[in-house]
Amino acid sequence: MVANKKRGFTIVELLIVIVVIGILAAVIIVAYSGIQKRAQGAAAQSSALQVAKKAREYSIDNNGSYPTTLATIGFTNNDTATYQYTYDNGASPKSFCITVTVGQTAYYVGQEGVPALGVCTGHTEPAGTVTPPQTFTTLTWTNRTSSGTSTAWSNIDISEDGRYLVATPQVGYLMTSNDFGVTWVTHTETYSGNWSFAKMSSDGKIVIGKGSGTNIPYISRDYGATFTSLNVASRTYGSVSISDDYAHIVLTESGSYYGIQVSHDSGTSWTRLTNPTVPGANILTGDSSISGAKVMVGNHDASTYMYVSDDYGDTWVARGPAKSWSSIAVCGVGTIAYAVQGSSGLLYKSTDGGVTWGTKGFTAIWRSIACSSDGLKLVAATSSGLYTSIDGGDNWVLQTAVDGVKYVVASSRSGVKVASVGSTTIWTGSY
């Protein structure tokens, strides 16, 4: 009779099982940690939006002043989120910055209402915070030139998500796209000829453009589907800026006209400002911050200052060096801005809202500049090609995938979506 023998696990087999269990546990912990981080980020971002909204609502009922504490509007530290808050009701415009921390993830938001990962200047970062690496390194470009769009272009703009675009030719009708530039609509209800400018709100809903041979700009309030004449005085206009909430629009006059048209009700009514309140004639470039409070415009005449407004275009101050300005980009809330001149030179950068300016980049004939809200991601058209930067202009990369001469560039607020037009082509890019 043979006895039954029970064979146990060997040491090697036990070690293998332990190792496998350890690997599985590590994978689960990492996955859980990632899910937890994403949940914390979503909660912090959502809370930042809510607090900023309440602070802005409070200012409406209190003569534009923001609350002195967040408790005033119902937000205090709790088991889920902690808040840090600074404000300045003595500045013009008045401002605030709020940092919301959930776990080890923090988001900050200012009066513009656009949350970003990180903390406000002077606020404390959460323990264990690791600054995420810069991932915006490679742009993927797509040639959007198709039948009917192969022409010489003068202007381009793009919405935040890249879905909506407006482009104007040097000769022809204004054109729009609502499918990322795949197909284009020619707007024969507009002017046919060369176009002075074309710009849209960040969501693409409001589009304003003006042909050089007509003194009345055209406006679309339905994402570029239809256009009508803008209800504004007949003038030669050189540039336009639009706040993200559509309320504030600034039109600069050019040619023989000396003035600026300002609207604070989405273009329903206008106030004309004239010298010596505003800069002189031939103002061909301008841009504004997200809220529209900070506006900068440039005169294309040689040796002329840039002009800056901190109150939605109602009053102006001469700033910067005297140059022949060809393009201005105001980033985000308006603290950072860039400007380029039409002749050979360097890129100009301001980090204090246009009060002082320094130089960046390399010597070139800069045609156009656009920036992200944080002021780090830049796209620029120069006489030698299309360049991008992800570090605020310290280093530049020539975009060799984009062929042809490029005249004008545009960027979404995030900087993730960009566009360019030139001698015969339309290009869109995405990080």
C-alpha cells in the first residue's frame, strides 16, 4: 500500500507568489493614486470657479469692490478644501486671487475667472506638491488650404477649442470654419477686397472684421454663421479687441481719423474718444485681456509710443519705446504682454501690464505675435519663418513643417491651438 504524500510549496514558488502579489499591489496603489490626484484636481478647479463667481457677484453689488474675506461670500476651510485669498480694492482695475487646495493639488483663479494649476503669488503651496513637467513640446501642424481657400491671406483668428476660425484674404470675401478648418464658408454678404482685421471672442461666438475698402466693420453673433454691419460710425478702422464676455469692444481708427471707439454693451452703443485723450492716427494693432480691462494698441507710424488702458479703453497712457508697432499680444489677465515692430529688431516683452518693456528673442523682421494666457507659449511670424516658444520667449523653435511665407498668427487662450496664414496657405497647429 502506497501512502499519499502531500506536496507543499517550495521556497522558490512562495517567493514568486509574493513578488507577483507585490507587483499587483504596486500597480493598484499607483492607479489609485492617479485617480485620487485627478479627483482632487477636478474638485479644486470646480471650487475655484465657484468662489471666483461669488466674488465677482459680490463686486457687482458693492461698487466693484471685492470681499475682504471669503467667509463674507460663504467659503471657509473645511475637511475637503482650504482657501487662501488676497485682494486689492485700491488698484485700477480692482483685483483678487484665490488659491483652492484639495489634498495635494492646488488651483488658483483671479478676477478673470480662469482657473490654473498652482497657487497665487505669495500663497503657500500644499505639502508634497510636485510641479508638473512642461509637456507642450511638439506642435502637430495641418494644412487647411482647400479648394476655394488658396489665396493670399491677411488675417486669421482661432477659438479656444480650435473649432471656429475666421480668415480674411487680401482680395475676396471673409471666410469662416466651424469644423477646425476642414471646410470653409465664403460670406458674400460681407465686403470683397482686402481686409484690415478679423478677430473673434475666445469661444468663437462673436466675430468682427473690416475690409480696407469699407468704413463699417461686419459682426457675427452666431459663431460666424451670418454677418451684418456693426452699428458704429463710419470710419477707417485699423484694429479691434473683444473681451471674453463680449461686453467690451475697442475699435481703433486709422488713416486720416484720430480716435478710438469704445463699447461696453457688446457693440450696441459706442463712445468716441479723440485727441488728446487717445493716441493719434494709423493705429493698426491692438489686443485686450480676458476681461477687456487691459487694452494695448500700437501706432504703425515710425517712432511712436504704444498706448495702454487699464479701464476697458476709457482712458489711455503712452508706454513703451517709440517704435513702428506691427503686432501686440496681451496675455491672460494682462500682466504679461508682447509687441513686435515692423522693421528689423527684437521682440518686446512686458511683465508689469505694459508699464516697462524689455527685449527677448532674436533679431528679425517680426510680422505677428500671439501668446497663451500664462504668457509662456508663443507663436510668431517673422520674415525668416514661423517660430514657437514655450518659455516666454527665451528659446525659439523654427516650425519647418509649415511652408510658405507667413504673415499673421493666432493662439487660443491656453496656447494649445494656434493658426497661421500666409502667401497662399492656412495652417492650424495643436500641442
